[in-house]
Amino acid sequence: SPEAGGGRRASSFRALLASRTQGTVELAFMEKRRSGGTVSGELFAGDVRDALVIIYDDMISTGGTVARAAKAAAARGAAAVHCAATHGLMSGDAAASLNAVPLSSLVVMDTVPDVAERCSRLQCKWHVLDSAAVVAAAFSGWHAARGLVQSDRDFDAD
């Protein structure tokens, strides 16, 4: 995760990936601080030397957070750096920011209009996933387990 706030999400992703691959999947974290419109933070926790790194985040807006994390992972010896995010806003100079770092591939969902056109500016491999199946599975699971929504406690505020 490129930020400590995404730790729980990254831990869940790590567990799922380890289960599906039957392999060992480690975690690494990158510090992220905001002050006004500026993002900073240089601390990096985790050993990524010779690892295939997946930066897992909820949203790519300007690309700055992902670019910082990709650059930091590569500087620490990562064999390859990939990114998976739910929402690919790709605003402003996001493509330029991501093109300036060693990012092998990017996967986002189709939750933003024209996301494929926005990703077409990337030099790395990219793929846009259809969110319909994910949303349908979530509704199906909620319905089968306890109805669509029992209370506001069903939704995590994070």
C-alpha cells in the first residue's frame, strides 16, 4: 500500500493473493503525508528486493502517490512494479507522472468515464476491468447473507 491508511485494505489483498497463489506474499508500506495540496513522506517499510511489487490503492488521481511508491520500490531493488487501483481518475498530468517511474503495468476498474482514453497515455501496459461483475457479486452476497442493507454498520467508513 502506498500509504499507512490503506493498511487494512492491503492486508486483505495480501491474504487473498496468498490464498489464491498458495505462496508467500509480504507487505510493504510507504509513508504519505498531506499538507495543503502537497503530498510528502519518504519512509518505506518492507523488503521488496527482487520482489514483484503490486501497489494496491483505492484511487489514482494525479498519480503522485503511485509514482512515489513505484520509485521507492524500484530504488529498493524490486524486480518489477505493478499497480492495481479501483478508480483511475488520471487527472491532470497523471500519465506523465506514471510514465516517469518504472511501472510495468496498471489495472483499474471502469468506475470513471473515459478511463480507457485516460490510460491510453500511459507507456506501461494497462487494463480496465469491468466493474459490473464485482458489483453484482457484492449485491448477491449481501442479499444471500442478510438482505441488501440491514443498517449503516454494514458499510465500513474507510
